[in-house]
Amino acid sequence: MEYKNILSDQSNGIATVTINRPDKLNALNKATLTELDHAVCAAFDNNEVCGIIITGAGEKAFVAGADIGEFVGITVEEGRALSQRGQDIFSRIENGPKPVIAAVNGFALGGGCELAMACHIRVSSENAQFGQPEVSLGLIPGYGGTQRLIQLVGKGKAAEILMTADMLKADEALSLGLTNYVTSIDELLPKCVDILEKIRGKSPLAIGEIIKCVNAYFEDGTDGFQVEVNQFGNCVATEDFKEGTSAFLEKRKANFRGK
Ligand code: COA
């Protein structure tokens, strides 16, 4: 697929997807969502990629939300389809087999906050601002924001953020657990790379199982403890498990092959 709204790069086994509409503060129009989905799925399928960073072009915005220009004249059916599509794409990010880190380099509003929350880990620059301003537009979040915000910051604070449309600065997001780290803008991508480098040394299959187990906690009707039992069992059948345990006993570094 030819990308017009994103940049997709790969270096040292890390794929970086950059939303690239800086003149619109990287707002997610339909075409951008399609490209984002394609680039992330391609990175999941690429054996050379161990993890993904999603960020925004420029220093002002990660993503300032869904593209409000595309809301004009929208019908109820179209609204539901738009919301469902965004949820499906963000779910694919959350449930993919490899770690995805949001490098939040400015405004993460509406769909931008929702995109960051669909990633497994968030790292923010000092100028980052998070918020769900949809109620100011007569709307509510539609890409999973009402649910994932509760998961990350708890019900009471989520209700306040969703109803007031307040923007949270990076340090407040840090204290709420909405972001894992706050860095200078120059240190933002290196910090994300550092985290992925640590993960890269581990078994890729075990990392995929961790993602499944963590997500299982939040799945309605799923017993996360049972998922852990099942995935633990799957791990012991892998070559990675044999390699990891042998390497420990032989006092050498494990060389995982993801098999
Ligand atoms: N959708 C479409 N265009 C957007 C956008 C969005 N979500 N957010 C910003 N833009 C566009 C602006 O319309 C403007 O375009 P223009 O230069 O063609 O007029 C450009 O990006 C720059 O934005 P601007 O508002 O001039 O920047 P600012 O620094 O004054 O304000 C924000 C920054 C983020 C506070 C402001 O752009 C904003 O409130 N955006 C909407 C956020 C939102 O409600 N998101 C949820 C959508 S569901």
C-alpha cells in the first residue's frame, strides 16, 4: 500500500509508524486510519520486527483526534460504523503479538488519546497533553476511550476527564498512570527504543503470551487466571523455553528464535 498520511520506517528490528499530517495536528481521517492499520499489521507480520513505535510528525501533536471535518452531515449508521471501525483497528493494535509503544510528542486528544491508550506502553515528552474533549463537540469517545481510560486511571478520574474535557499535562498523566515515563522531546524516541531493546532480548513467544494474559484481565467473561494456565502450558512446549532454561543452566545468554 502506498502511504500518503503516515511514514513507516524500520531500523534495527524496530518499526516506527509516524502519523504525518502536521498541518492538521495529525488528526486521524479515514485514510490515515487505513494506513495506520496496514502499517501496524505489516509490522506484526514481519519476522524482522520485534516491536513498534507509534508517534506523530512535528513537535506539537501526537494526534489531535479524529478528523472533525469528516463528521459533517454524518448519519447515525455512519457514526456507528466509524466508531466500530476505529475500535476494530485499535483492538488489533492492543491484541497484536508484538509490543507497541506510543511516543506521545504533544497533543493526544480524542482519538489520539484513544490510540495512545490502545498501545501497550506510553512514553510522553514534557509538552504532551492528554484529553478526551469529545463532549465539547456534542460527542463521546468512539474508539474505545471510555473503556480504556477507566482501565488505566480508574472509574472516578476517568469520569471526570471524560465529562470535563480537561487536558492533562504530562506530569499529571504520569501520576495517574496514563503514561509510563515523561522525557524531554529529544529523549522521547530513544527512551522508547531502550524499552524495546530490553524486550528484544526476551523470548518473542513469551512476550506474545504476556500480551494475551494482560489483555485477558479486561475481557468480559474471560478468566485471566485460566488464560495464564493455558499460555504457561503453551510456553513449555516451545524451543524458546528449552533455550532459555538451557542458557540459564549453562550460564550463557539465551538466543531466542521465536519458535
Ligand atoms: N480534526 C481536524 N482538524 C484539526 C483537528 C481535528 N481533530 N485538530 C486540529 N485540527 C486542525 C485545525 O483545524 C487547524 O487547521 P487549519 O490550520 O487548516 O485551520 C490545524 O489543525 C491547527 O490547529 P489549531 O486549532 O489552529 O491549533 P491550536 O494550537 O490553536 O489548537 C488544539 C490546538 C489541539 C487545542 C485544537 O486544534 C483543538 O482543539 N483541536 C481539536 C481537538 C479535538 O476536539 N479532538 C477530538 C476530536 S473527536
